[in-house]
Amino acid sequence: AAGPALGRRWAGGTDVAMAVAPLLAVSAAAAQRRRHVHRSHGRLLCRRALSVASEAVAGEGEPGGGRHVHRSHGRLLCRRALSVASEAAAGEGEPAGGRPPKAGRNVGLHFFSDAAFKPLRDHFVGSLRDAELAVCEIYLDDLGVNPFRAAGGTPVYVFKTELLVAALEAVEAEEVIVISDVDIQFLREVIPYIREGIEGRDVCFQREFHELGVNIGFMAIRRTAASLTFWRRVLEEINQPDPMHDQKIVNNFLYGEMCDGLRWGRFPPEIWASSQVFDGGPPPRGVALHHANWIVRDQNTWDAAGSVGAADPMPKLKQLQELRRIVEEDDDEARMRFGQALMADPDLITYHARTIGVGRKGPEWTALPVGHPGRPGGSYREAKRRMQAR
């Protein structure tokens, strides 16, 4: 189970070690001035955390249990499985030539959260099934989430992408890592999907919709020159004034064919995001992973009146718990009803149109065939005109 038990055991009985080192002191005054994670500070935190994990893997510092350090403002935890250190000490070689990770070789599972999202984080960690996924966690007391922006706004976009780039830079060439959000649960082992999805590729994404679109909430990424170049470009775009959603940037690069030879693909529907109900129907019977990226809310997240918006983790947790119960009970009728309830949300139609359909604004998606409603893009005014004419 998650929470206090994490330091001893997590799903499947795999021992987990805490590998944490003291970080640079940040004064309370400085932390107060910086409610959200500043770009340069966030990158430092990512690099320090990954350095700590690397030292533990290399056998430096305390063997076995490691140290646990926490500070109230800006400190982070980095948890790494003991099996990673054991494997590194054994000197097992790296996969090469775009091959999948070797069976039995651990793959780093990188994620982050803050105090507000502890219920989701605990559910996420408690659901882990794969002994080959080595947990590497960054914890901050306050990420400065903007509750009225998708996925938490710029502070989260910046921190997540900096974590991703730093994680790639910290591993050897051709090594594979996984980046995940915490509004996710594992319902079956996912390593087989990761191995198959990343074979011959630099990155494999979760689907946003069944037909097209990628979701960056769950990704397998191989360290190659192409993947590093791609994610550094994404980070540059996020660092521009008034940046767009990080996921929109990624989709624009991929479908606009601005990805410099990146070999990419999408996981099958069993690595499921709830937005896929729009054109893929209810979750597949063999669903292995569930990302609660689309939920039905009582009010819009951008409505500030009496709302904490996207900063409230409970609606997502409720959806995760509901589908888990359905899968555990093998209730096909309930699974169909679950999907139908999501499909009935009229906001999902609008979201689909604005994300990959007639209402999408931005660069032309040249990877799509001429005539596809999602290809044109264009200005906000042009997209709005198409939406009104549909």
C-alpha cells in the first residue's frame, strides 16, 4: 500500500529504498517570494534529485536504506528501488540500436507531486504492479498549481519538462525511462507495453483520442540525440512569454512534422486515457493503465467562483476508484456504463474539436491528409469561425 508502507514495500512485495541527500538551503523568505517553482530553481531541484538517485545507483553514500531529508519549502524526495542499485552494481549492459529494454532490467519511473495531490500520488504508487519499474519521485510542498489552467498551468509545464530533460541527460545513451503523471493507476503490468511501444522508437506516447493526438501524461522515452533535441525544443517553447499548454506544443511539433526525425508512436488503447471514450468507446476489457485525464465536473475549472478547479484531486480519485472496482469485479455492464457516462459529457465534444478537430488553432498539421478537419489550424478567429459553421 501507499503512504507509510512505501518505504518498506509496494505492489507485488518489491522492496523500495529511500535515496535522498541534503540539498541547498532555501531561506523561508526566498520560498515565500517564490510560491510556484521558478524555472531555474525547478531545473536545479530536478538535477539535484536525479544526482541523488544516480549516487545511490552507483553505490555512493549510504548503501541500502539511504537517507531521508525533507524541508518545508522547495525540498524534494527522490525514491529509488533497491533493485536498481543491485542491477547497476552487476554491470548489466545497455540496450542498443533502438531495441526494447531487456527483460528483467529496471526502467526508471519518474513522477512528481505536491502536498495537494497526495491522495492521487498515494493511489498511483499503491497501484504499481511491475517489479521492473524503479520509482524515482520528486516531491515539493507546493508546485504553485494554477487551478484554473489545464494541467496546472505554466509552473507545472516548466517543472515537468525540466524533470524530463534532466532525467534523459542523467542516463546512458539508448536507456529508456518512463515519465508519468500521478492521476494514473496501474491495473495490470505495463512493462510488456513499454517494451513493445519503445522498440525502434525514441518515444512512445499515450493516446489522447483513439484516432490521433498524444497525451504526455504517460510516456516511454529513449535517450537519443533526436529525443534530447525534441524535448529541449519543447522546453524552449514553454519558456516563451505566455506559453501554450505543453501537450499542445508536443502535438504541434509531431503532427506539424517539426520533430527533426524523431521516431515516435502511440501505445495501444490498453494504456487508456479517459478522453479516448470520445471515439474509442468504453475502456477496453483488458485495460492495463487508466489515466483520469477527462472527468465530468460540476463546474468548469476556469470558473473561479467557489471553485478550486483542477487543484481538487478528489474527482479524479473518484473516477480511478470506480474503474478499479469495475475491473476487479470483471463487470462488463458497469464498464460500458462507465464509458457511456463520460461520452455523454457535451464538453468532451468541444474539447475534441478544439484539440484535434475543426476548432484547433495553431500551425498546420501537415502529417494529416488534406481535408482532415484537424489539419488547417490557423488563428483563433479562423478556428472560431469553423466551430460556428460546423
